[in-house]
Amino acid sequence: MLIPPEAFVLPPADQGSLQQRIRQMVIDGVLSGRFRPGQKLPSSRRLAAHLQVSRITVTLAYAELVAQDYLVARGRSGYFVSDNAPVAAELPARAPRVEAAEFARIQGRFSNRQGVERPDDWQRYPYPFIYGQADPGLFDHQNWRLCAVRALGKRDFAAMTADFYERDDPLLVEHLLRRILPRRGIAAREDEVLLTMGAQNALWLAAQCLLGADSSGQRRRAVMENPGYPGLRNILDASGAEVRSVDVDADGLPPDAIPRRADVVFTTASHQCPTNATMPVDRRRALLEAAGREGFLVVEDDYEFEMSFLKPVSPALKSLDGEGRVVYVGSFSKSVFPGMRLGYLVGPPGFIREARALRLMSLRHPPGHIQRTMAYFLSLGHYDTLINRMRQAFRRRRQVMEEAIGQAGLTVAGQGGFGGSSFWMRAPVDTEELARRLRADGVLIEPGGSFFDPGRPDRRHYRLGFGSIAAARIPDGIARIAEAIARE
């Protein structure tokens, strides 16, 4: 039986070359059961005409599928689905969707959390002032690929395929201890470091370990900044802890505003999220003194320290910690690319031991191949080269945006004095509605409401990121924002 050419639809262009997409199209048909063993495929000429591609492209794709035993060539008769091709499982008809009433108890417990929303197709918008996405034009694809290939080699095969259980790649840990943490003034040992699936996972592990109910069953009290990182607020809300928020000022979190009986204080001291404020060293010392006096612990999220390009970065809060009260959270997601999901925790050995055991129960460890690739990227100097390139580009974009904001008469609520990749803005209008109107004009901004304590809502702030937009597009995008605010 001949499979008609109309049964073939190319996958989207972002899924590989034409040959790869044609192969995937056939493989999907086989694995889904639409194409059965013995069925004949269209000739390369007919399929090429249907797909509007060259015949040699289809021929090469067919040849590769023969080598993979998805197809078999029978001389002049053409190509057929191989008898040895994987066979789709014969499954019974899908039963009606029924959900036991007991499942209603968990609905909304995790899914109804507030966060920063952005469209999945943000790349197609001409003015994407969004935060935290990698700029493909700045990333060192070639050397990352070489490091990944090296990590796939025979010598490193165990790092990719072995189950490390609770352990981490020793090569990456070594480079963290020798090259990354000393830049923050942090001296640590191997038993004081744990690799995580990004900073989000690190914050979750810290919250779970530090905020469990005490021996009397009393809820622990967590303190976070307001405005602050929405992802942390969701973690704390789900932990069962009592959550208090403290308003930040131009210098970040004020220690004297921390409520009594706090158990754990979460702070973004070096680069406050989202206002960009940097906590002065004197205030950092005051925070640590308060921690010792009041008996609370501190979790320091140092998520963007590499992007301090205006002034030398301040020492990490952890570097000033003489009593072992600070847990440090770091990440490669902002400096390399967010999809890598690789971060780390630094803390006292007893805390790291518990966090490691918890990680083992939930995800064991980050993928070994990613760990080893990152280790090579660090050891060969590619990471430092990438950071320097990003700093230069961000310095230029920040300058362009600062000038455009001034010319447009927009109000900056916080820009920080050390660098970063965003501006924290204030507007005389509802920024949720402003964002909806701007999206129709090709402009993406991040409304600030999700950063604030839900008990004290604020819809007059928004964030403008410049990490994902070319400098040449910034002035026009800022002008469109100013026009939209004026119309409101």
C-alpha cells in the first residue's frame, strides 16, 4: 500500500535541517503507527515536489533512514517501511477522562501561583524588553559545542552515563572552589558545596531544609524582600512557613525592619530583585549582626553578580559571615543560558549534607554531561571570555536605554549602580493593562505586580530588561512605551 505524499508534513524549521526534518517526519509516522511495516513511501521525486525541496535532500534523508533500519530499499521498486522498524504499541481505546473527587484537594495548591508571564514566542516580537533570556548573538556556540563533544568522549563517558547518586562532578566542583567563589570572597571546601538544577532548585532545597516545622510543630517564620522574586514567594508559600515581607529601600533590605522571631531571611543583597539596589557593606555587616543577635539564618541569592560592569562588585554577604549563618545561592543560568539549569548552594557542611539527601530523593543530581561540559567551559577560559563579551554589550545597551528613557520622560524607580540587565520603572497607569496594549504594538514589558506582596498590591511598576533586545531597537521601543503611557 502506497503512503500518499499528502500524509507528510514537515516539522517546524527550528527543529533542524531539511534532511533532519524529513527523517523526523518519517520516524514520527512509524512510531505513531500511521506508517506500517511493508508500506511503500512516495518516490523521492514525488515527495520532493510535495514538500517543495530538492530531490537530493529527500534521497539523502531516505538513505539515512535505511541505515537506521526504519526503511528498506528494494531496487527499482522504491522505499518501504522496514519490517524491523519499531512498531507502535497496540493500545486499547482511550477511556473517558474521569478524575477521582479526591484529586480536588490538591487543585490550585501549586498551579495558582503568581509569576512573571511572557509569551512563549517572545523572540518574534520586535521590542522584547524581557528579563533573563540568553542573547544568541552573544553566546559562544562554537566553544560550548566543542566542550560538549569533549565531554562525550571516551575519557569522560562515565561522567555522562554514571548515576552519581548524591555526588557531583568533582571537576566542576573544583573549578567552583578555585575560580568562581573566590571572586565573591568566599573560601569553601568540597563538603560545603552542592550543585543544583539552577537557582530556583537551590532556593527550594534551602527552604525545605530550613523551614520545616520545629519539634513543637510550630510554623517557622520566613522573611523576604518586597518587592521581591515571585519564584521565591511561591516556594515559601508552598513550604507551609509563615511568610513576612519587608519593604526595601534604595540600599536594599533594611535590617532594622526585620520582624522579631524570624527564622530565615532571604535577600538579594548584591543585586536586589527587581529594584537593582545594592546593599552597602555597612548594612551587610548590620544584617549579619542582627542575625547573630536575633538567631536567624540568611539565604543570599547572588543571581547576577557577574553583570557588575559599572563598578567592582561588592563582597558577597557570605564572605563576611563569621558565624556560619549564611547559605549562598549561585547560578550559571544568567551568565551562560537559562535552559542549562545549573546552580549551586554553599553553606555549612551539616546543611549541605541535608540538602544533598533531599536532592537525592527528588532528582538525584544535575545531568552529568552538563556538569562536565560546564567544567571544560570554565577550565578552558571560555566562560570568562563570554562574561567579558556580555559586560561590554550590556554596558552599551544600558547606556542607550538610559538615554532613551531620559529623552522619553519615563520614570526610573531603580537602576542600580553596578550594572545588571534591567531597569525598574514606575508609571502613572495600570501596568498590567499597559503591557497588554504594548504587546499588540510589538513591545513586551514585564508588569511589576507579581513582585509585590499580594496583601499590598502594586500595579504601577514594571521591569524593562535589555539582555534580549539589540541596542539599535531600544530607542524606538522606549518611544512606543512613552506614547502608550501618554495615551493612557
